[in-house]
Amino acid sequence: MPQIQQPSGQIKLTNVSVVRLKKGGKRFEIACYKNKVQEWRTGVETNLDDVLQISNVFVNVSKGEVAKVGDLQKAFGTSDVADVVKEILKKGELQVGEKEREHDLVALRKEIATLVAEKCVDPATQRPYPVGMIEKAMAEAGFSVKQNKTAKSQVSECIKLLQSDSNLPIQRARMRVRVTMPTADSKRLREKILEGAEKVEVDETGQEEWEVVMLIDPGQFRVVNEILQKECKGRGRIETLSFAATAST
């Protein structure tokens, strides 16, 4: 990116997300495309040109006032736009209007509810709940959406709160998995593998291979996988057959 040539100027921008950083006693802002700031921070987007609406640093985006080269040099130790922009993107605060904030919160809440609905079931019927029922239970339990975190990272906390503070009976859906390993290994590992099973559907020992199909809590997947990697040294494997597994009657 080129260095700023103009000490100040007026550039009008609309439909913009502003990231602001106060440094050296002054305010600096950059004008970004909506949703691109979070993508940059999570590593999804790596091209600055796709993040910025314009390759410049402002003191006030809404007024179109461009930052002076001297102010950049004094505050950041450089007047190179790319370096300054990266620091603002990394450390700056994303400015969000009230309507936009409310819209984002509603969307994030729905995304969390959708993920919870995909991962959980009614213990009595072993069937998933509609997203709308999950959203009502979230409100009942007083679940607070954290806008600075992804929906995925808030799912576990939400499920725990629903289980403790809502009237909705809910449990995590079970994974149906198949585990296979040489029969020789199964003689010493069978007990360890079956420890995490809530229900064993298939348990067959052949001359060369042992196979088990079972329902497990999703948290057990990593446990079983670690046993296979450590004890079988590549000879055993675990595969997911279905996620929202229901108990067979």
C-alpha cells in the first residue's frame, strides 16, 4: 500500500464499518466493509484490500477527514498505511450503531439456538427441539449473548444454562460411532473403549478385526480417539456414523 500523500482531505464514505483506535492522544479510524473486520481477526480474510473500503487512515471517517502523515508517524512510529491499518485492525474497537448492534445480537442469538438445536434432544423422545423452542428457553434461562464471541464458542455454556435454569428438559444428542481395530489390540483395549459407551449396538470380534458400533456423548469422541492414537499406533480408527443419534427401541 502506498504512503499517504495528502496531509488532510475529505473523502465521503457510506455503508461502512468503522474501527477506531486512540493512540498518542489522538483518534485514528479506518473504513472497512461490513463483516470483514471479524473475518480478518479470525484469519478467514487475509487480503487487506478486501477488508478496507479505502486504503487510508482517518481521524474521522464520517466527516471524511484523513489523518496527517506527521500524526501517524508520531503515534505509530511509521506513516506506512499498511502497518498502521494492521495495528488498528488488531487493537481497535469496532464501532457499531444501535440498530446494527441489535440486528447482530438477534442474528447471533438465532445462530446459537440453531447450533444448540442441532446438538441436543428431548431426553424423553430423543428428538430434536425446534429452534424457536430453544430461543424461548434461552430467554427463560436468562442467557446473555456475547457479541465479541462466535456462536460456536457459546454453545456449551448455553446448553449448561438451559439444563440448570430453564424448564426445558434437554440433553446433548448422542453420537453413533464405529470403532475398529485389530483383534489382538482389542483384547487389552476393549474395556477402555466401551467405558464411554451409553449403548452398544454392534460388538463383533472377527479373526483379524474387532468392530463396535455404539452411542457416546460427543465429549467421549476425543477420549476414544486419543486411546486409539496412543495404543494402536495407526491400526485403529473411529468414524462418526451419525450425530443426532437416537436410542433404538
